Amino acid sequence: MCEGCRRNPFHCIVPPHMLRVIEMRGDEAQTEMARALLSQGRKIREERCALTATPMVRTRGDPETFAAPAFLGAAERHLSRAIHDGESKASLPGRLVRSEGQDASGDAAVDAAYDGAGTVYDFYFDTFGRDSIDGQGMALVSTVHHRRKFNNAFWDGRQMAYGDGDGQIFSNLIETSVIGHEMTHGVVQFSGGLEYQGQSGALNESFADVFGSMVRQHAEGTDVYASDWLIGKGVLGPEIDGVALRSMKMPGTAYSDALIGQDPQPWHMDLYVNTQDDNGGVHINSGIPNHAFCLCCLLMGGNSWEAPGQIWYQTMQQLNNPFASFADWAIGTVQAALAIHGVGSREAMLVRRAWKLVGIPA
């Protein structure tokens, strides 16, 4: 479901490797559900591949040099949300039910999507001075009640869409880290992009996880030690043995269940998974850079969106390499730390150490 074009991908929160396990292990209805999601993903993927790639533009900074974060508050706010009711249909965006500034609708999904989009906008604006996903005030469009009992949520390059889940395998898909993750794919899209294949694709997924986690930590006011570092906490259904879709602190431990399988994420390069599935394992091997960021935060202490988050954000803005490997990204984060905090700084030293701990020299 989450596989896509390398240059114009379709991003969803439930990875294809999980759906393929359900397809093999589930009962008749569960198998059909998984096959339908995979089939729908292929159809949307083909439609996305037929489109001209969305322009990949940088929103601030010289692509050849690193710079300290811009003065916060320098940008003007242009928060604009539009939440649609998909009415259990496949077409997007659906019927507009709540626009910017309107009172709560009374539909829990509509209001959660509205509030969640605002939470992501506020995080990027307050922390990085970024005005929406594209940095230029892009309207935040979302659709809830997408399809019937749809077990996924996704960013399609233009908007967010959320299913209601079936209440058994998946539920509560409108969750803060999920919203932050998917909308951050849009930030990557408008920041130069990362090819959705192999290590660059895993970095694309990792960047979305990193900032999805930061969005939730920022909203909850939790520091790096208080955070659980989970992505998609509460998304799994009540009968599933697991706590989330992924764990940045302990990759490979988010779930272990007879129906959805064992969390396959590695935490170290020695455990890197070579596969042709999922665009080269983009949702699997993202566990390695995820863990590096988590370690960096735990080494530095404080809040993830401060020194570590600024370093990761600036690296994305200045990378200028859509085919970046893990090593390229690691070096980029060190360069960003040196530019922001100076030669010989504690921050640069700890960034290097975090990458070394996951088997990547920087």
C-alpha cells in the first residue's frame, strides 16, 4: 500500500510488509481486506506515477551552505485548514464540513483532523519559522471517513486522508504522531525531496517519523527522557499484541502478534535488511536513522525539537541530494551541527557519537 513512485510517491502509515503478513495469516475477511489495501495502493501508485512530479522547491536557505535557523516569528502565519467528509467513499476530497476558524463540528474525526493539522502547523511555525508544509502558507486539506472501515491514513502529495479503521486490527488512525508523520512527507516533498527507494527512501520515512515524534512531544510538552518514542501509539486494535507501529527507542519491539507479525525494524547497520519489497525496505530500514536520532536526543537531553531537531531540519533544507545514503545524511547532520553550534561543540560530538552507535561513521 505504501509503495510508490520514486519521485512522486504516495505515503501511507500502514506499511506493505504488515499487510502482506495479514494477507497470509488472516481469516477470509482479513485476507480480503489486506489484498484490497494492496490493490488500492497499486492503483493510486499508478495514478501518481502518471502525474508530473510535484515541484521540489527549497523554502529557505542557500542549498550550498548551512545556516543557523532563521529568527523565529519572522514568517507570517497563514494557517488555513479544510476538513472534508469522505462519506465512506473513495473519491477525494469529499464534502467540506469545517473550514479555518469555524466552530467544532461535533464529528470527532473531523475535529481531531482539524486540531491535528493545527498542531503540526504550530509546531513547524513556532519551532522553525516554517509557514505550512511548503513554507509558503499552503492550505492544509484533510479527508476523514475515507472509504468504508479503511485501515490506513495517507498523504497523497496534495492532502491527508484518514480511514476509520475496522476497530479490530486498526483504530484511532487520526493520532498526533501519524498526522505529523504524514504531513512531514509533504515537508520533504517541498524541501528538495528524497528518492523513495533504498536508503534515501528509508531516510524519507525516517525524517517523517522523527518529526512525527517531535510533533507529539512538542504538543504534550515531554522531554527526550519522558517520551515513549512511539509512532502510531494507539493505532493498533484492542486485540493486537503491540503498542504502536514503530518504536524509535527500541526498533523491532513495537509489536509481536500472530496476525500482523513481528516488528522487522533493525536498529544497527549490521542488521540492515536487503529486500526488493517496499521500495527496498523503506519502512523497515528507517529504524536505523530513527534510532540514531533518538540516541542523539538522549545524549543531548532537553527537548528533541531544540538542538537535535534544528540540526535534522537544517540538514533536510540544505542536503541537495535526493539520492542520499545513510552515510550522506549522517555527514550532513554533523555539518549542520558544526555550522549551528561551532567547531568543537558538544552538539557536533554527540551527533557523531549517535551515528557511530548505529554503525554509521560520520
